[in-house]
Amino acid sequence: MISENVWDEHFDSLTNIIEVYINYLRNKIDRGHENKLIHTLRGRGYVLKE
């Protein structure tokens, strides 16, 4: 859903660009905090939660 909403349906699904940007966000948001906010839901995507 991320790729379809940010780009179009012709997005190259073999690229790891989404994982790269999620990693950037994790470094900015979660680094240095014991409780992480960004969680991976295997096979589904990502979620923000305490």
C-alpha cells in the first residue's frame, strides 16, 4: 500500500526503497529510546505504536 499510494501501480516491487526509508525513520525516531515506535508486521507492513 505504501508504494501504491506514494508512487503508482507501476512501482518496481523488487527494489528495497521502502525498507531504506523505514530505516531512515527508525534512525531518526527510535534511536536512543528504549521503547521503539516503528514496528514491522511481517507480511503486512509497518505500524507506529508504543
